Amino acid sequence: MAGVTIKVLVSGSGRMGREVLSAVAREPDLDPVGCVDLLSTEAQISVPGSDKLIPFGKDPAAMIARVHPDVIVDFTSAEWTPKVAKEAIAATVRLVVGTTGLSQSFVTELEADANKNGVGVLVAPNFAIGAVLMQYMAKVAARFFSFAEIIELHHEGKIDSPSGTALATAKAMAEAREKPFFVPTSQKEPVKGARGAVENSVTIHSVRLPGLVAHQEVIFGGPGETLTIRHDTTNRESFMPGVILAVREVMKHNDFVYGLDRLVGLT
């Protein structure tokens, strides 16, 4: 893609959407050409950190037809993402999705549609490079321990629990181990649910507090030792290198890709 400018349409105008707009605008080979959001009330929106105004609307199909993007980046909601994805596939526009809480049935359908129509689509539970490395290290460690739990911590406004990253980590750990972890149970549980939720034989605890952004630790236990692998996100800017990488790399794909790990050579 040397010498070619990639036109990017951003889906969502909230905190993540504006962070993406700003990050895209800083890259010489990327160009933010529009923003689409169901809550749009203006004809234009400013790109944070610049004096550039771009088209703003609430109809994905109309915005795609207007600005002719190469890639759509979507960090919105499980209700809005399918609408954007449908129009992107129909227009053969590549798609990068960071929305959490998506149903497995939708992701499976999106994978089938992307592969059938030859459209590059990347869906990732986390775009922080450190988080991707944390998941990779957890997969490696999973082969050597019989007990494991995950504590994920996010801001109080996060809509889904557990997080998509925690669920993806638990799944990857179970697959790497090739047999279930041992899940200790309490003889007494005065407060139901105190031990957390279990997914893929990994107990997951969700913390929601103001002051947090996105954090996760995976704790492994063995005879006389524990191993803790932790990643902390203190600012949404940490997701932007992964987003920019995804925008560039999805241009090389005509199929569905799940997870940033494939793009950084960890699988």
C-alpha cells in the first residue's frame, strides 16, 4: 500500500470514536473521511486535534455512498455494529470491529458473509498490543498449571461483564491446555456468586469502578507457587497503535480475521 492513502470512515462518535478519528488523522497514509453514528444531529463533525471537518450522519449506507471509504472502523454497541457490518459487506468495504459484547451467532454470521463476499474483516476483543501479549503468555502458561482464575477490571460504564478480552483469554487458555482446569468450590457460600463466573473452566471475576479504564490479570496456581500475568490500560490512546495496524493490515485481506494476534505474528 506504499504511496496509497487509505480512506477511513469511523463508526461511533463517542470517546473511542473520537480517539480513532484523532489517531487516523495523525497518520500520513490514512485519511478520516467521515463519521457515522445513530445519534448524529449535525451535518459535520470536527476531527479532534485538527481543524478538519468531515461529513457526519446516521445512515451507514448513505455515508458509505457519499465518502467511498476503504475501511470502516467500528467501536460502538452490539446493537449498532450489525447494521454497519451489513452495509459494509454489501458495499465491499473492509471492516475493523472493536465492539465488545457481540453475540457469537453474529460473529459467526459475519465471518461467513466476509468470506463469501471476499471482504476483509477484522474483529478483535482488544486492540492494546500489551493485552494481546498478555493473552499469548496466558496461553503458554496454561499448559503448565491446573488452576487458573481471571480478574478483569473496567470503568463503571462498561456495558458487558465479563469483558470480551476475559472471555477470549479463558477460551484460549482452555484450548492450549486441551483439558479443563480444576475449579475449586466452596463448602459454604453465604453470598451466592462470591466465587465468580466460570467460562471454559476458568473462574472470572469482574470489577467495575470509576477511575479504571481496562485492566486484566490472569493468576495461575500450582504447588507452592503462583504466576500472575497482568496488563493495565490507563488511557484509550493505548488502543490506537493496534487500531492503526489493523486498518493497514485489513487492506491486505479478503477474508475474516479474529484477533490482533494473527496480525502481529503470534499465531
